[in-house]
Amino acid sequence: MKFKWEGVFPALLTPFTKDDQLDLMMYEKNLDAQVAAGVAGIIIGGSLGEASTLTLAEKKALVDFSIKKLNGKLPVILNIAEGSTKDAVEQATLAEAWGADGIMLLPPMRYKADDREVVVFFKTVADQTSLPIMIYNNPVDYKINVTLDMFQELSVCKNITAIKESTREVMNVTKLKNRFGDRFAILCGVDPLTVEELALGADGLVAGLVDAFPKETVVLYNLVKAGKMEEAIQLYRWFMPLLELDIHPKLVQYIKLAATKMGIGSEYVRAPRLPLIGEEREAILKIINDGIASKPSV
């Protein structure tokens, strides 16, 4: 299906059962909440989706379930985070065969490729699929920065159409717009920079806390895009302690705990991750419970 990279795209959690199987019933419950809130599409198997621990069969099961459930109402995007070009190409080919509508693509994992290698990697994958691709640029966590000059080289690939902007440099939105205009859609990929990057012209969000607070996330996006900044800022100030859970190495555990407290998730994670315990769990739980207790009506 044709779609625009604009609006809120949740990086969906992957729910597991106690015995470490996909929990498709809980996945459906969260997906229903996302659809009801008005998200623009979904992303499967991102960092929050515990991509590095999912098997190929599990990725296919999630894509198949989502396509059937959504029935063409929203685009289904599959994240690709592989260590080799061969594996990334295979994943892209499979994503298209499975019926996914687009791809979110990370640079090579585990090896810190140089600029030339990263560009060739992205071009090679793009050449092997007709699906629209969003490049995930997150040098803080993945140690590779896709620069403006690299995006210039990638602009020849017609199906590379969007950028998940996770550099944490707010000025990068303006630099991208100045350099490329509307050639690439820009989606903010850092929850605590939501309002700043949308106000500077980002087209959408790849959001994390939306997994627990879908309605609030979509309302925040809509307020900023409608120019209702005073209302947006008030909502943002309430949201900020929760949004900061997105920028911690244990974001998966933190956001799964938040989704659990909101009744649309569970705390089960896949090893080597472990559920939160002790003082850490109590500290995060306090942030979540305080947020829920003071949650504004939207």
C-alpha cells in the first residue's frame, strides 16, 4: 500500500509469555489501542521490539498477524538490523514477500563500518527491494552517524524516502530540511525531543512511550501540527518524565513496565534482558505511577 511517512509510528513492543513464546493475544491488545488512538502505521522488530532476539519465524508471525489484523488500514513496517549485507538483503526480500509495506533499516550491526561501507550497504539493500525505506540514524546507540553528505549519496535511491532522526541533535532537523527540502521525510526518533523536532518541521514520530500511552502521544503530535503550542507544551511537561524512559539502555524493560501498568502489555522480556527487580523497579514504577496519577484528560 502507498502511505506517507507522517504521523505517529509506534515502535511496537514484542510481548512474550512466561515461557518465552510470542504472546499474540497481548500483541493484539496493544495493537488495538494503537489503532484506536489514531497512529499512522506500525513498526515491528525495532529496538523496543527486541529485534536482536527475534527469530525469522517470529518476525514473519508478527508481520502476518499484523497484516491480517489491520487489513490494509495502516502500513506495516519491518525493522532490519543485521550484521551482514547478505542477511539484510535477505530480510528486505522476505519483508516484501511477506507483504510488509515498508522497511526501517539500520546500518550494519556489530561492525563499525566507515562512511563508504555504510552508503554501499544501504544502496545494496535498497536496490534489492521496491519497498520504501526509512534509514534509522542513531549514532548514540549504534556508533555510526549517517551524515548529510552520506544522505546526499543515498538520495539517488528513489525508495530511500525517510529518516528516523535519532542523533539527539535537534539542529539536524533544520540541516536536513535546508539541504534536502522535502526529499526525505523526517521522523523524530527520540521521545524527549518530540515537540522540539516537530516544531522544527519533522514530519512524524517513531515513538516509544506510545506503547503505553498511545492516545496521549497522538494528541501531542496533533497539537503541535495544529500550532496549538500552549496546549502541546502543557501536555509535554506532564509527559516528559515518562518520555525520558525511552533514552535508557533498559528502555525495553521500562516501557514494558509502563505498558503493563496501563493494561496493554506485560513485563516478560527475552534473555539476556531480565525483568526489573528491587530498588530499580520501584524507582521506575514511581515515575510511571506518578504519571498515571496525574495524567491529563485528552
